[in-house]
Amino acid sequence: MAGKTVLVIDDEAGIRKSLKMILEYAGYHVEEAEDGIAGLSQARKHRPDCVLLDIKMSGMDGLEVLESLMSDYPVLPVIILSGHGSIETAVRATRLGAYDFLEKPPKKDRILLTIRNALNLSNLEARMKASESNTAWEMIGDSSAIKAIRTLVQRVAPSPLPVLVRGESGTGKELVARAIHDASNRNDGPFIQVNCAAIPEDLIENELFGHEKGAYSGAGERRTGKFEMAHHGTLFLDEIGDMSLKTQAKVLRALQEGEYQRVGGNRTLHADVRIVAATNQDLEVMIQEGSFREDLFHRINGVPIWIPPLRDRNEDIPLLVLYFSTRFNAVNGLQTPPFSKDGIEWLQRQSWKGNIRELKNFIERHLILCTEPTISGAYLQRSAGSVSVEVGQSSDTILTAHNTLQDFKDAAEKAFLIQKLQQNNWNIKATAEAIGTPRSNLYKRMQFLGIERSP
């Protein structure tokens, strides 16, 4: 745990000096504060990894400081130190969120062991949250493009530079962001993702920065924002091109200064985060149109990474078929028919406007539906002909093309949305208003149905 920051809050200079010597010798960086108010200020300024906190101090006592720390930083490990220990005080400190309670003078071995255990627990919780429900974040493929991206990820990951990942929807931008995090020196910290397109404009600021209790109607308690959750880790801003200009300005300040305020609050908070952003939009055109800030673009575009569409690297499709088929069968305990050589060649001839996401869904659908010994090219051609529904088809064709109600509903909805998007020149906001649905909901349905604008 060497290199971690420990904040010592104690009104006895001798205790602070002794603890600093012990901790610095063990490889920790130490910050000091002589009272509770100074301690809270130091915590907000330096965001320590662990706090050693005295109970009896003039002015604000240790329990008040503890309560404030737990309110601001719920996962911060705080170890209480006291020369006047009592069961009642220890119980109250534990209920307020203290990690442990040690009597003064603290023994060197005991204090180092307690700090190490506290940091291990904190890191474990962060890693579990970051990897929740994810078992693999692999970039599958042997094409020259994928090999170049892997090399670039390994080179850029150890640096603090922001990264802008660009490419069509479904190409694997999140995989690249996670690969950067996993290869960085922040990989024991959290990976926090924000989908800027899926959050309504009036809520995204609250999502990023959190809010204070009573900030608005319904804000019954303080909420931690994504910036704060990503402290000492990576913040992935997906679909950043959908962020409003007002929010862009606040995000820019947070990136430039490392400072932000919760909604409804007046305290300046600090966050140490590494930014990886992603978009499928042409930000340079948006800058010319005035819908994206040029200064924010230069701030996030530290290292640009472009992921080519699947149709430009179809030599990766055989490996992707093997990967998705094997994983699908293992997760679901199934033995499904394999894709034949000509079946894979058929897949390689398709355009895959939804890229890898569309390919994955297509593979898994036919692993379930195919009743033949192998998933051949002839089977896929017949299947594609039977389920194809495009704008302009007759109602009879649509009605007879599907075997289940859900398939029909999905196909009809897809055809309807494509038609409305075309009528509104693929303007998401205008289309959402025209059909009476929130923009975030339209994005979700487009993603689910595999709707992509043709190049």
C-alpha cells in the first residue's frame, strides 16, 4: 500500500510527529491537521486514502469530524485514536462508520496492520463495484487495427492523459476504456461509467456531481455523484457529444481544476480522476455548429483512439463468432450447433451497421433458433430473408414475416422509428419530440433494436 495518503488529525503535535515518522518509514504519504476544522479542510483538499482521527480535540471533537467525513466520503476508512477510550465511545464511533478504534499511544505494528487492512478492504470494495456483473472485457481480433489499438492502450494507460475513444456505435468503445483502466496504475480504484445520452439533460449535472439534502423537491438525502465515486480511479464519459453546453462548462471546470460542487451546495470538493470519453459523433462539426465546446474538446482529446467499424475489419469475425458462441454456451449451459465455414463467410459479407453489438445479438439469436446440425450460409440466407423488415414493406409482408408477437412488435417498432428518424433527418431531439418520447428512451430503443444511421 506504499504511496497511499494517510491524514492524521490530532491536536497533539508529538503524536502527529510520531505517527508521521512511522507511516513515512512504511512508505505512506502523510498529511497533518491540528484540529477538526483543519482536518476536514485537508480531507477535501487531498482526498486521503485513510484517516487517523483523535477523539478529544478542542472545538470540533473527533466524533463530529467523523460524522462529517462519513457524510462526504462514505467509503473512506477512518481509524479512531483515543487516550480516553470507553465502550460507549467506541460503539458510537463504529455506528457513525469508523473502521476501527485504537487506544493511545498506538503501537507501531498494530497501527500499520490496521491501516493495511483498512486499505485492503477499501480497495476490494472498489474493485468489486468496478467489476460487478462483468467477467471479461476483452478486445477480440487479430486484425492490424485491433493489434494497433492494443499497443496504443498499453502505451497510454500508465500516463495521466485523458483519452477520447471514437467510433460508430457498437464498435467496442467501452471495452477500450476498460482496457485502459485495467492497464493503468489506477486499476485498484473504481471504474465509473456515465452514459451522457441516456440521462435527461436536467438530471445529468446531478448524476455527475451529486446533490445536497434539500437541493430540490424530493432530495431527501445527500447523494454522491460520479466524479466523487471515481476518485483515484477512471471516469468514463460515454456519448459525451450528447452533453448540453451548460453541463459541458461545469465538466470543463472539474477537469481543469479538479474541483466541483454538489447541486444545491456551496462547498468546493476535489476529485482525482482519469477521464476517458467516447463518442460516435463528429465533434469537430459540432464545434463549428456551436453545440460542443472547443476548449472541452481539447481537454478530453489528450490521446485520440479511433475504432474502425466491423465492416472494415471483417477478418476478426471468425474469432468473434468463436468467442461469443463459446461464452454463450458456457454461461447458459447449452450445446448449440456450430457455425460452419460458409456460415462464417456469410457473416463476413454483411455490413453490420450495429457493429460488434449487432453481430453478438445475431449470433446468440441463431444459436437458439437454429434446428439444423450446423449454422450454414444457406440457413442464414433463408433466415435473413424471412425476418427482414424494412421501411416501405407492405403490411401483408410484415404480418407474415414473424412467428411470435414480440418479433412482430420489435420489427414494427424498428420500421416506425427508422421512418421517423429519416423524416427528421436523423435528428434525435426532433424525432423524440415528434413521437412524444424522452430522448433518452429513444436512444435506448435504437440501441436495443440495432438502429444505426447509414453512412
